[in-house]
Amino acid sequence: MSQVTFETVAECSRTRARAGLLHTPHGTIETPVFMPVGTQATVKGLTQRDLADDLGVPILLANTYHLYLRPGHELIREMGGLHRFMSWPNAILTDSGGFQVFSLAGIRKIREHGVEFQSHLDGDLHTFTPESTVDVQLAFGSDILMALDECPEYPVSHEYARESMHRTLRWAGEANRHFQRSVVQGMTGHALFPIVQGSMFADLRRECASALLDLDADGYAIGGLSVGEPRPLSLEMVEATEEILPRSRPRYAMGVGMPAELPEYVARGIDMMDCVLPSRNARNGYLFTSEGRVIIKHQRYRNDPRPIDPACKCYTCKNYSRAYLRHLYQAGEILYSVLATRHNVRRYLDIMSEIRHAIISDSFPEYLKCARSAPVAAE
Ligand SMILES: [Zn+2]
């Protein structure tokens, strides 16, 4: 019996949006949920106390590719698993490593049994197979594991996308069989999500989603988005896929998106999202507010006594001015990244919380309309 289960709490009467509860061995998560990205078992600029206690983050994403290469999954297993290693009390989802192999690794060769790649750290050769990436994630003790997939670049031909999607399907079956053996042996009660691929072809997306239903997985992910395609196309792919996936399972759109996109994905039946944008953009001086973006290096903020976002209740906004943050940024101070990341992550969590409340009070379409007409830049 899986310890990862999903229940729907409320459904929007006019869109595909729903609010739910995702139960995991490390806590119950209110959905829709945004998962901050802790690539190297850390969200850059924040302590685990900031994340869990101050921000209330219920689930983090960590990257299998990075942690497999360094410090290695055997070391993490020896240190008691990822939760203990990084001292994180809440849930962890790990990706399969597929996306990083295809975007970061040096020379790589896609074989039928898996993918061979060269580490971007030292050039060593490694192989990921559907089984080995499950084993790596089992060593981490992730609450939610992802099946190895091939994430094709954009654009690719229909022919290549089809061949690649069939490989992803085959890998998902192999990963699932291997994972189920561990479940039967009582080694894990966690969940493995397969990933729908098919590039930007709706027919392939539908074919992939339909075939994955056979796995009767605890949740399904939609991958291969945010690879350079125009945004309307990503949303179209989600629409094509989502109507096939069972409503009783959580759906996860991988690697999306900007604040304005979050309600768009939710409106299309998505429950889980992750993105590096709040933390990465924070470090680059790009802050998200309820009134639009703030580019903190701009001269206009030099003597601006207002907080980043007057409507935000985060520690940064309660205590510091735009003028001070701009000064820290210009001076290259570490504290800038700490304060800016804390705010940006809070902004994403606030958006998800507003969305959830709107769904529960059946006012989500109005919320969506408002979000679509929101200003791009703050004053
Ligand atoms: Zn704030």
C-alpha cells in the first residue's frame, strides 16, 4: 500500500482546477503546490529552518543527476538518506536525472537500455538506466521518485519525438517494474511518477498519457515543457495530456513557470509545479511582487524606503527597504541573496495559497481573470 495518496478537497465548477491534499510519509501537502528547487540538497540562500519554519514549504525538489555525481547516492544512504543528510523534515521529490543529462552533461549517447553520459564535473562516463535511477532515488529515500525519461530538445521532428516518446514509455515500464519489486519486498512505500513526453505534438502526448495509465501510478508528471517553446504551446500540451490522466491522481507539470503562469497551469488541472525562477531570479536582482516585477538594481530604487512588496508579509518585506536591498545587491553582499530569495519564494507560496483559497471558495475564474490583467512591472 502506497504511503503517497491524493484526495480532492474542492473542484472549480468552471475550469479544471482543483484543491487537494497530497499525503506523503513526510507530511500532508495542500495542493496546488509550488515546490522550491534544492538542486544540491539546498535551496541556494536559505536554511532548512527558513524553508520549513518561516516559509512553511511542505515539499522540496532535489536533483538526482547532481546528487548522484556529488556527493553520490551511496554516501547519502550511509548518512541516513536525504532527509537526514540535509536535515529536512518535510517531503522530498527527486527528478530522474533525465532532464539534466540532456541539458548539462557532456557527450551523451541514448541507448535503448538507458543513457550514457559524461559528467559535467570531471568528464567521467556514467550510465543511467530506468532501474539504476530508481535505485539512486531509493537510496535518497525520496517521498516521490520520478521515472527516467528522455527530454527532447525543442524543436524536433514528429518522427524523432515519436521514437523518443516510445523510449520514455518503455523506460517508464521498466522503472515501474523495478520499483514495484522494492515495494513488494517492503523496501519502500513511497511513490514513483512516470513522465508524459511527446515534445510539442498533441497526438504523441495523448498516446503517451494513455499508455502510462497501464502503470496505475500514484501520480503523473508532464515533462518536456519550458524547453524553449512558445508559452501557448506548453499550455496546449498540458491540455492535451491532462484530460487523459485520472482525476484521482496528482498531476505535476515539471519546470514551470513564471508567476503569471501558475494559475494558468492550475486552470488546466495541474496540482504540482517546480521552478528555479524564484531563487535564481532573486540572486540576479529580479524580484516578484503582487504589483509586478522589481529590478532591484534600477537607479529609481536608490532612495526608495518602501519594502519590495508592501503587501508581502515575509521577513524581508517586514524589515528592509528597496534602498537597502539595492545597496546590498550593488555591494555584492551575501545577505542580498538571502533576503531576496526569502521574499521571492514567499511570493510563489502566496500565489499558490491565493489560488487554493479561490478554488475552495469557487472564485478561481475571477482570480484567473485578475491575474491575467495584472501589471508586469511594479511602480
Ligand atoms: Zn516579501
